[in-house]
Amino acid sequence: MHKTIIVFFTMLVLAITLSAAAAAEDMEQLVTRISLEFKNRTPKEWGENVSGVRTRLATTEKVLALTLDACGSPKGSGLDQKLADYLAKEQIPTTLFVNARWIDANPELFKKISVNPWFDIANHGMLHKPASVNGRSVYGIGGTKDIRELVEEIELNARKIEKITGRRTRWYRSGTAYYDELAVKVSQMLGHEVIGFSVLGDAGATFSAAQVKTAMLSSRPGDIIIAHINHPESGTGAGIMAAIPELKKRGFRFVRLYDYPLE
């Protein structure tokens, strides 16, 4: 465990350094540099859990990380305010993966949640695309078609969020949470660790409240939970609010992604 912690913090320092370097670099230069790095390389993996995706906290302690996506599609640009208020009131650290389309649809709401001390803002891309270096698709959604589009998907939203909040993001989750392994490496070059999940909390905000609660209660120590905060009409909020008291009774507590090494 001691070695794992050292490796984690070494990687974290490297990510912050790379992130600062990417933020200071002209976009065209950044795209050119990274494109040359991956020239003639063909990905071999495609999915939610390809090499390099972090899906758990590296600990046996009874801790969980709650992550909520705000995708910003035409039918998914809302905010579950009741859930947001509950999480803040109960002091539940939560990482919000925010897409640029959601920010554009909710500029004042985004400013408000970005200063809430219980919410950490993370990068969910510009156009909510699967992260690919060659245009692979999933669920009928086309992925980023090449390195340029992938870099723009990640970096432009990172810069957009930083301009508004004054803080650069360190975590990235693609639209659909699908990647090839080269896209994960590109994200890391941009100073963003790719955050997957080990508990599917709401299946894209399609679960009922009872299903969300059941999924949450299946959590094991170190799990990263994925759900959504942009569908107030769904059962997600009610399910999470029903599950959290029970998880606390079981001895679980909620932590931030950077509180523990990731694996």
C-alpha cells in the first residue's frame, strides 16, 4: 500500500505538471505535438475499462466516491436541484463531470455549483463524444474521429471550465464512458486521469429510484459510483437519497477522488 501511495502521488504531480503545460500551450501547437506522438499507432482496445481507466479507489477502507455526470444533451440539460441541495446539506463530497453543452445551457447554475465546497468539477468533454483516435462509435454515437478532435474534445472544455472557475480540471470522463487505450494516453498527456466506475448507479438515468438504491447498496469498499445529475425527472435523485443513509449505517463514508490512490 505504501508503494501504491507513492506511485499515486508521483502520477498526480506529473498530471498537474502536464495539465499546466497543456493549458499554457497554443491549441494548434498542442494538437500537432500530440498528433506526432501517436502517428501510425493503432488502438487495440475499446470499451469502458480499457488500460489506464481508473475504476476504483485503491483501499479496503469503507469509503466510496460518488460521481455524477451532467451531459447537456437536448433532453438532458436540467439540474436535479433537490439532489444537489441534499448532497450539500449532508456534506457528501461529489465529483461532477460537466459537459460544455450543459455549461452553455446553464451558465449561472454552473457558476453556483462550481463554488459549492462539496462539489469538485471534472471534465466531461465538449460534445459528449466517445473517446477514440479513429472515430469508433458506441450506442450509435460517433466517437472523436482523430487525435485533433480528441484533443479538442478534452482540452477545449478544460479551458472553458478554467476560464469560468479559475481552476483547471484534473479528471476526464468521455461521453458514454467509452475509450480506446490510446485515447486514455492522450487524456493523460493533457493532464487528465480518466475516471471510470465500478458501480453503475443509474444506467444513464434510466433506472427507477428502487433500482438506483439497489445499485448503490451493492457498493463495496473503494467503489466509484457513476450516476447523473442532469435528469431531475428520473429516479436517480430519489434513489441516491434513499441509499446514502443506509450506506452510512453500514459504516461507509464518501470521499473525494483525490483522497485515495486510484486503480
